[in-house]
Amino acid sequence: MSKIPATFQPFGWKDKVGYMIGNVANDFTFILASLYLQVFYTDVLGINAVLVGTMFLVARIVDAFTDTAMGRICDKTKATKNGKFKPWLLRACGPVALASFLMYQTFAAGLPMTLRVIYMFVTYLLWGSICYTCINIPYGSMASVMSNEPDHRAALSTFRGVGSMIPQILVGVVVPMFLYTTLEDGTKVANASAFPVVALVTALLAAACYIICYFMCTERVKVTEESTAISFKDTLKALAGNRALIGISLVFICYLGAQMLNQTINNYIFKDYFGNTMGLSVMNAAGFAPALILAPCAVPLARKFGKKELGIFASALGTVAFGGLFIMKTTNMWAYTIINIVGLLGFGLFNLIIWAFVSDVIDDQEVRTGSREDGTIYAVCSFARKLGQAIASALGGWSLGWIGYMEGSMTGQTEAVKSGIYNIATLVPMILYLTVGICLLVIYPLGKKKVAENTAFLKAKRGE
């Protein structure tokens, strides 16, 4: 990797805001799928929850190949005058928006069940394993070549985290008001006709935000041809021995698994257990406040304590909060909401700096092997995140089937099913957050001191 040319405009607010808008684009379609796609499949298309969960898991197996393939394509593709990764934002923004819209088409509900299932598999794989991969891998890899300063990368990660809050507010708070309706007997059911409209709006917003990101961000750190000239076999051998990559991948799997399961099952716990979907909007809205408050503190805290150390604190807080909820078995919606928010407080901070971990792993790989493989390493981390999402979706779908959840029921769920939904929403996140802390403490080696040593070594290597 070569030194930053002096001809580029210095790294600044334009880059940070542009990168933030790129994640706004990502999460318009990603959060819509994470929060409501399973509800669409079970309550609108009437597909069995166990089959839905299995489909999510199968898709992540496919991602093991498409994510790493896209990472290698990025690493091997020669840079254009606008950069190595940035051009993919323009190439893929249209396809990913169209693919997202296609997933939520209600005409499929009138098809025979076999065709419904085929439609579900085809459209979901098209969006998640192909189109989203083609834009998300380059977008994530771009952070490591916008600047080589640790504070700049931490700032990009923070702004990326803040960027995810904008679609979370719109999709998580506003959308439930349209996607659910109340029957005369008070039962909450999915509003089928609203899904395609919401999908179209979020798809168009996503495409527009990708284009804005393209024009606002600058790739400054040029990757030399020599740094990407090793074979795929050599790459796999190097990654297999990369303790930092293994550790952060396990963290991504468990962290995303807990987060996505919580978001998915909350749709059912508020609809069926508490009987009040307005509570879902309130919790989603209130959950953003801590992260917004903490955003200005993320870089200073990471600099003072270290990213790994902050992650361990976050996992401890999440474990205690969700463990407490599981033991309490509360029927008070507000108690559940408040403790949920407290449990996610630490992870609000952790989420703001999580992407800086990836840049640290990329640097560590270069220090150990002499090779720079931004796209490949980011692809492995992206696959780990998707695997965590798949595990959450699969567990969500399978566990709903295990407890006897009735898809598309117009009479509500039994008390046993409601109790089962509560247990899923609290016990499983507790276990996953505990595992995150153990992985960071025992496996992931890049604490504050080691990151500083790697940064100094690479600066000396490049003559900076």
C-alpha cells in the first residue's frame, strides 16, 4: 500500500458524512428485511416459520461463496481514476434496490405453496447473496483506503453507526404504523397491502443515498498491485492462521445474531405477547437516543480505553440486562422496553466503533504477512455478520415452529406460545452477548496496545 498522494483534498467532514450516507443506503433495505421480512413470509405469504428459518440459513451458506468471491474481485480489480472500491456503488445501486422491492410482492400469496416458496428463495437470494453483496463488500472495504489514520477510521466507523440510525428510525419507528392493522376483536395482524409500498419507498431512498455517497467520498490510500498478487490458496492459509480475524468473525456472528433475533422477535412479542405494536415503535425510537448521545464520545473513548475493551463492557451489560428480563418474566411492556434499552446501551457504543475493528484486522494481516487484502478480509467479516443474521433468523423461525406459532392466525396465539416468544426474546440474546464477551476476552488479540504497535509499524514501513 502506498503513501497518500498530496494532491487529494485532506480527509474531513465531507468523507465522514458521505460514508455515513452510504450506510443509510445499506440499511434502508437491510433493516427492512431484518425487521419485517420474516413477518411478511409467515403472516402474508403464509409460509411455515421453520421453512423460512431454513431458507435464511441456506442463503448464508451461499454467501460463504459470493461474499468471498466479491472480496477477491475487489482486491484483484485495478483501480480507476475514481478509486478501487467506490465505482461499485454506481454499478450496483440499481440492482440492489430492484431486488429488495421484488421480495415484498403480495401477488405471491395467491400462488400455490410450492411456487410461493420458490419465489421466496429466488428473490431473497437475488437480493441478499448477489446484489447486496456486490455493493456492501466494496462499500465496507472503502473505509480502509479513505485514510490510514486510526482516528479517521474510528470516525468513519462512528459515522457509519450513526448512519444506520436514520433508516432504523424511519423503518423501525414509522413503518410499524403502516404494516400492522387491528381487527374488530383487537387482534393485531399484518397489513399485506402496505408491504410493497414500503419496499418501493425504501428501495428508491437507498439508491439515491448510494449515489450521494459516491460523490462525497474519496479513496486516498492507493493499493499497489504487489499487495494483491498472492493466490487464493495463500489467502485462505493466511486467514486461517489469523487469530484477530477468527476472533472478530465470531464476535460478528454472535453480536449480529443477538441483535437481529431481538429485532425480529420483538415484532412478535409486542404483537402477540403485549398486544400493543405501538410499543414496538416507542422502543425502537427510544433505543436510538443512547447511541446518538454516545456518538460524540465514541472516538475519544476508543482512544482512551481501546475498542476491544469497550466491546467487553458492552457484552457484560447486555448479558446482565437480558438475563434479568428472562428471570423477571415481566408482563409490563414498559419494564421490558426500558431494560431492553439499558441492555443495548453498551452495544449502541460498540456498534459505533465496530467497523474500525475490521480496519485493525486488515492492518494486522499486513503486519504479519506483508500482504494487504482489504476486500477479502472485509468479505470474511461481512459473511460472519450475515451468518449471525442467518442464525438469528433460523433460530427465530425454528423456535416459533417449536413453540407452536400459528402463521397468519386471526384469533391470536395461545398463552403457551406467548410465553415461548418471551423466552426466545430474552434467553437467546443473553447467551449470545455472553459469548461475544468471551470471544473478545479470550480469542481477539488486538487490544489498545497492539493496535498502536501495528499502526506505528505500518507508518514506518511507508515512510510516513
